[in-house]
Amino acid sequence: MKNTSPTPRIIHLPYRAPWSWQQFHEHFALRSLGGVECLSSERYARSVRIGDEAGWFSVRPLEDRAELELEIHLAPQHAETLAARVRKMFDLDSDPDHIAEHLGCDPLLGPLIRQAPGLRLPTAFDPFEQAVRAIVGQQVTVKAAVTIVGRLVQRLGEALPGETEGQPSRLFPTPQALADADLAGIGMPGKRVETLQRFATACASGTLALHVEDGADDLVKRLCALPGIGPWTAEYVALRAFGDPDAFPTADLGLLKSPVWGAEGITARDLQRRAEAWRPWRAYAAVYLWHAYSQGGRTGG
């Protein structure tokens, strides 16, 4: 791994309003990994690895225009690739009016969209990292999953040199590092540790390629072929790791218990049937259902 410290490069990333920094800040505040990510009221930063080079970037919203300011601390040849991934991460290329036109006709979603117009689909910077988070997060709270993944970072993540104020200090562990590690005492059941390391081994060896080039359904199928990974995990990876606009983890607790369904909630089968009307924007429907769930004093998604 090379760590280069070139002069920071500033790029402005425009978007189509509305877009909510508060939405993303709340998302990161719940999930931020110490060492890998740094979050303040008006700034988000994280470490990155592209090829054999490492560095970091930061993002902050601009008050006077519909743009994010991206500050890149990485070799210049990676700027274009990094900017594209950050645009995806912050969902800057979606058309909120077009999505709202489709989903807003739904009697349940319409009021949610009018209350919080323009919610986006936060997507992970690194698909492998997001998949690890999803596997660790099986049947535990978001807070508990972040704690355990944080332990993985501290045990296995490489240090990122540098002394710039507000910069991340560690890289997320590589697939090979996770595959080879002794994870005794990490805080997960043995079966889940086996699932995680089986997944990491498949990624490290190239047996499993994380991409949606053949569609999200193909990715879900390939993930579910690994023992210990079920539909919820695979569908959540498709949604959060790749921002597939129609991905929909039907069995997610936050979706099933969203207050729009009333005190009794809804069954996964009924939700799957209900969500057919939301295609091809089911992931954005999920964002609004999770938002309603979180506003009720709980956390989801």
C-alpha cells in the first residue's frame, strides 16, 4: 500500500435540489466507524483505498449553492474515480421530483414525502465494507454492529499516516486480512464469525465478485449461495452497497414496524405484495419508511 500526501484538490459536486445534509449527517452519526470516518456538524471525512494507494477525502455542503465541496487527499490520477464514487455515495444524481411523482401517489408514502421532500439513498463508499457491516449486523442493533465492526477496524485495519486535523487514522480491513484473522472474542456468535470469514475468503480469492453488472437480483442470488447469508442480508447489500433504486429488504424490522402500518406493523409477505406498486423506486420507499420509523424514536435501515 502506498500512502501519498499530495496537495489537496478541491472539486465541487452539483446536485438537483432538494437534498438534505441533515439526512446524511443523521445516517453517518448512527453508523460512523472510529478511525475510518470523522464526522462534525458540517463535514464528513473517511479513509479510502484505491488500488494500492491510500488516502482520504472530506465533504461539506455549501450554504449558497446546491453543491458539495469535495476535498481529496489522494494521488491526482484517482480524483475522477473518487468524485464519481462520492457522487454515488451521496446520491447526487437522482431526480427527487421524478421519484416523488411516482411514490407520492401512494396514500401511505405521499404524506411522508410531503413532510420530508427529496430524501436520498445513502450508499456505502466501499461495497466490501458495507457487506461486512450487513453480515455483522444480522439480528443485532445498528449500534451493536458498529461496535463490533469498530473492533475489526482496530484489530485489522492498517494505520493511515498523516497529521492533518480532522483526518481519519485507519483503513478498513482488506478481505484477506479478515479472512486470515483470529476473531476470537470479537463479540459475535461463532456461526456469524464463520459466515463473515467465509465471505471475506470468497472476496479475497475472487470466487465472489461484488458488483451489480448483471443486476441486483444476480448479486442477491450469488450472496445467498454462501452459507449464513440470507435474503435480508443480500438485499440490504444491494441497497446500501450499490444504491440499487429498486432493492428492497422485505424482512427488515424497520420496514415492518414503520408507524405507517399502525401498532401491529405488517408481515413480510404483505409488505412484499404492497411494495410491488413502488417499483422501480422501492429503495426510496424504504428510505421513507425507515425515516418514519426513526422519527418514532427508533432506528432502522
